[in-house]
Amino acid sequence: MTSRRSFLHAVALTGAATAITPNSLWAATRPAKDKLGVALVGLGYYSTDLLAPALQKTKNCYLAGIVTGTPEKAEKWKKQYNIPDKNIYTYQTFDQIANNPDIDVVYVVLPPSMHEEYVVRAAKAGKHVWCEKPMAITVKECQNMIDACSKNKVSLAIGYRLQHEPNTQEWRKGLRDGKIGKIQMVTCSAGYNDNRTTHWKQKKEMGGGVMYDMGVYVVQGARLAVGEEPIAVTAQQFTARPEIYKNGLDETTLAQLIFPGGARAAIQTSFGMNMNYLDVVGNKGTLRMEPYSAYNGQKGYWSNGGKIEHPYEVPSQQAMQMDDDAAAIMSKKPMMVPGEEGLRDIKVVEAIYQAARSGKEVKIS
């Protein structure tokens, strides 16, 4: 699996060197549509089990095309979703997507090490871009992605489904409205037992490690709850299974964030234990969300009265996310979760890795 992916990536890099000229004029003058056509790049679990089914429920967008390096997958998806041959691409032919008016949005669902390349290439092709989290491996890569989309006059959104989710929106509004007063302490945990050995999440060169995956959720929880950006961090990382998490790859990460207004946050994330909650302490009460980031819905309660529980069916989190982003594109409004939001998280993630390596507090500019 890895060797095939590595081969495809090498071929794709060769193709990128001969990529077509950016078509900013098309991006700026494309005709209005009732629904936007979405092409999924990478047909792994998330695309197969969540995004493609969600696109059957969306009202503002639909599954128009795919990009895959596996002919068997291409044939299966073609039959299952009635995708025309002209809307099916390989990594070698990806840049030709610029000439296809059926496809308005490219959704990058690849290992994190490949995000920058395919977001930039999609932007140069004049397509709006949605990118799965983590946005990229480094802040520099994130900025390159933002700049490419800005230069080519296309939108960029990061796939943070929770920010589109009604329970998350309710607790965020409650905190902003001062329901529990001034935020003093946040504790956020997200993890599960991952026993795989060959997935990209267990490969450092592909963007593996828990902090880049589940860790983004806990960074988000702390940042969104406090409503500020952290200014310093300390961190610890370890693994209980060095035969799986090798070469310093983190299986579990603990970090402590300091915010400018005086609030503190303790975040935990792991591929070796199950945990999923958000606790927020204010000077007038508390908030408890558990589960905090589950696919099948969040729920919680305020200590001073009131539950948070909007039920819905899987995979409507992804459907809500894609409908919101498609509506924003069609109405020419800002993305709910733009590239800048993804960059802010990666800035914290980079600082956490630095703090864990050094054993010292790291300032975040």
C-alpha cells in the first residue's frame, strides 16, 4: 500500500512540473450554479464511508468526480455513483481537471504530507478547494496553500466538521455570551485505540503521529473555548508501543497551553486510549461536553442549567460542512473555516512538538 502510494506521489510530482497555466479568469467569471460539483481526491476510508455518502444528502453540492491511483476503485465508484469517465482522474492526469466545468470544488482527502501539493495544484487549475485536517505539516506549507488560493481567486476551506455542527455552535455561542463567566480552565481530550501498523498515521514521512490527527481536535477545543490564541505551551509525548510508533512518532501527547487573558488549558490526545470530552471552567459555572467530537453527535450540559443535545444521523456532520461551504462559495461569502484557521492550529501543533522535544516552555508568536 505504501509503496504504491509513494510511486503515485512520485509520478504526480513529475506531472506537476508540466502543470497548465493558472486560469484565474475562469475562477473569477465562472457561471452561477444551483449545485456545485465536487471531486474527491483520495478514496480512502473518509471519502468512501463518510464524504461520498454525505454528498448524496447535500443540497448545495454533489459528487461530480474522483481522483484515484487505483483502477479498481475508479471502476467501483463509477458504477456506484454514476460518475462519467471524463470526471475520473488519476494523479498523473489531475491537472487536466482545469478544463472540466462539471467540477467546481476539489476536496483533498490525502495523507497530510500531500496536502500542500494538491491544494496548490487545484488552485492553479482554477478550482475552489476544501482540504481535510490537518491542513498541512508546517506553518510554511499552510501559508503557501493560502497564498495559492488567494492568487488564483479561489476559496479555501479546511474540513473542520465540528465548527458546522449544531451542538458545537451552541456551546461556542454560550461561552461567547458569558453563560459561565470568564473562562479560567479548559480540559480537552480526544483519542482512540489504533492498532494498525501500516496506515499513514503510523508513518512520520506521511504526516503521521497523533498530534496531527486527533490532536487537532483538542487544540481546537482549547482555542475555541477560550476565544483567544495561546501564547505559550509546554508538552510531553510518549509511546507505549514503540514497535508501531517508531522514530519518535507520538502515540500520546499531553500539552498545557497559556492564553493571554490568564486562562489555562490541558489537552490530551492518543492513539492508545479512548477519550472524548471537553470541560470548561468559568468563574460562574462550568460546561461539560461528552462526547466532544464524535461522528454521531455531541451532547453536554451547563452546570447552571440547560442541556446541549441536537440529535442527527451520520454522516450529516460532513453534509452540513460541505453544504455550508458550497453555499458560501455560491453567495461569494467568506468560508466558515478558512485556511487561516487551519494555519492557527498548525502553529500550535508545531510549538507542541518543539516543547516536547526540548522539555521547555515554548512561546507562540
